[in-house]
Amino acid sequence: MKELGFLSAKEIQLKTMSRILGGHDIVAIAPEGAGKTTTYILSVLTSLKFEPAEAPKVLILAPDQERITEIVDQFYTLSKNKNLSIAGLRTGGSMEEEIDTLVDGIDIVVATPSRARAVYLKLGLNLNKLKTFIVDDAEEIIKQGMSNTVRELAQSAQKCQHLVFSTVEHDKLHHMIDVFMKAPTTIEAEEPLERKLDVYPQFIYHVPNFTTKINLLNVLLADQEIFDKVVLLVNTRHTAEKLAESLFQTQPYEVAILNPLFFETFGFDDIQGFKKRPDCRVLIIANEHTDEVDLNDIPFIIHFELPEHSEQYVKYIVRSTEEEVLAFTLATDIELPSVKRIEQHTGERMQEMELPDGVIIYDPNKKSIKNNQAQKDAENNRGAAFHTKKASNAKTYNIGAGKKARQEMKKKKG
């Protein structure tokens, strides 16, 4: 450990190692680079008895081949003085050779949930002797739609210890793990952020799905006095077209698209045209095939979708004027890891906003909709399976206070 530069334990290791070695089920939440992988590797190496393997004692689920390779390499690096028996399964191709290796005896198996399940169904992965079931990068596994596969594998194993590591905690995470983790200890470690960039104030609305995002937008934009000039940022031009059709307009030409995809769609080839049109309040900009855009004099920037790379987001919110500019993000559970990366990039956390009353929250499972107050009442009655956000994160902000105050001052001076 000293040779590798590990001179002191990180926060996540200090908080979890003793509990993991004590056999507790753990859900560990920490940002990228916080030491989550090293934590469980050290725990496994400390507790693993190196003896002839009959069947895997540890199963580690990871989202992709690159991550599998990283985990296997780090195991070998940290255990160079031990005879380690570990197999990293491929994400595709023939299983016969891998099954032969597993049958011969392996202590630790690292695989994607889909590959592990496929080998298990071929009777090549014996879960009867499993001692530790680990889910790494859980947020990415959920994003790739492998939650059901994780649950199936966990329920197929005999009683064992469960360790889940993720950058964020949200409903989809608990939907995946609550079936097989009845009373886990949830441990959070937040790496301190160092202010890196001078950015506009950032706010986030956490919503369950795309349709609720649109409903929220319509509620916010209904206040025409406050939201008199708004830029909405999306990832693709197709989304821009769909969003433009979904926004409620009180008058023609109120919503436009920058470089629209279709000839008949109202829009502008240059943002200056939008700035000069007082009757046009909302401009939708797609990150796809869009060069640098001058957002000076635009008081509200709303990220309807988060781009794949945080740099694409950051370029719009780095302060370039002394005028009041507010930046909003509408994020689903799947997008929360991107929010974390953005916060690490800027060195500043987004302030979480409560959904305004009147927002219709769409529930695709029930094929119905309910208002925001009904959703809050339902959440209060969900019980242990539902995990509410911390009170410290549930904040409100008077969006228009500063703007309306300046308007009043102008009236008085007039």
C-alpha cells in the first residue's frame, strides 16, 4: 500500500471498512475518485481465505468491459504477495472457455450482470458458496437497464453479504436493491469541493421522468413577468422539435428553435434575432451541431437535458457578465451522476428546489397523473422502501425577488 502511495485512508474507507469486515450489508455513496473500489478490494483481500477454490466466494458486478479490466488489474496490484484466483468474464462471445475456468475453481468473479446471468443459466457460475455479492458503479448499471438482472442474481445466491457502491442515491437504486437488501447500512462520503470556476447561481429540480420535465417547464414559464427571456438547452435537434411542440404558448412566435431541423418550424439562424424579438420568450438550443452561442443578456438558462460531457454544460454557466443570470437543471434519477460530475468540475453544488405546486407528476406504471401535493402525500406513506432527500438539501429560492425589486426601483425612478 505504501509503495502505491496509499499513505492514509480516505473518508469512505474510514466509514465503511470496519462495517464491511464485520459482515454488514452496506450501501456506500461517494463521488468518483473517492476510493470506493479500493475499499471493497481491500476488504475482500483481508477476509478472503486463500485455499483451493471449489466455487466463487465473491461476485462483483460492473457495468462494462473497461471497468471489469480495471477491477481485475487493481486486485492483482494490491495482492501481489498472494496467490489470487480471479476471473474477469468477457461481455460477449463464447462462454465455453470461461465456464471451464470457473468449473476448475475461482475465488473471485468480475462480470457485467448480463454476462454473469448468461453463464449462470448455462450452469457455469455456481452461487451456492458465495460469501460476498458486490455491485460496483451501480448508477451506470441502472442506466444501462440491468437492474432486473442484478436482482435475479442476488436472489439466486444463498445468504451472503451485499455491498453496493454508487455515486448517487435515488429511487431507482433502491428499486433495484431493496428486494435483496432488507436493512442495509447506508454510508455517504462527500469529497470536499474546491471552488474552481466562477459560475452563475445554479439550481436543480429533481423530477421522475421526461413528461414531468415538460409539465414543470410549463408551470415555470407560465409566469411571463419573471421568465421573459429564456434559453432551453437540449441534446439533440429532434428533442428540440418535440419540446417546442409540447410547450404551452399564449401567443404565436413565443417559442423558437435555434437552427430548426424542419423548414416549417419557427426559429432563428442566429441568437441575436431571438434577443431582438420581444414577442419571443423562449429559445430552444440543441447541443448537437451547435457552435459557441452568446448567451449574454439572457437572464434564465435552463438545461432540460444534461450533455454527456460536463464541459458542454459548464461553458454556458461560467460567469461572463455582472447581470443577474440564473441557471436551472431539470434532472431525472439517471442524470444525477452527471450532476455530480458537473459539481466536481465547477467546485460548486447546485441548490435543490422544491417542485412548485400544480406540477403534474406523470406515473407511467399506473398510466395516470397526479399533482405535486398528491405525490408528496404518497411519498410520506411509502415506508422504509422510499428514501426522502435530506432536509438540508430541500431548499426554496425566490426566483423573481431580485428581478421584481429592480423593476419596482425603475418604476419609482420613472
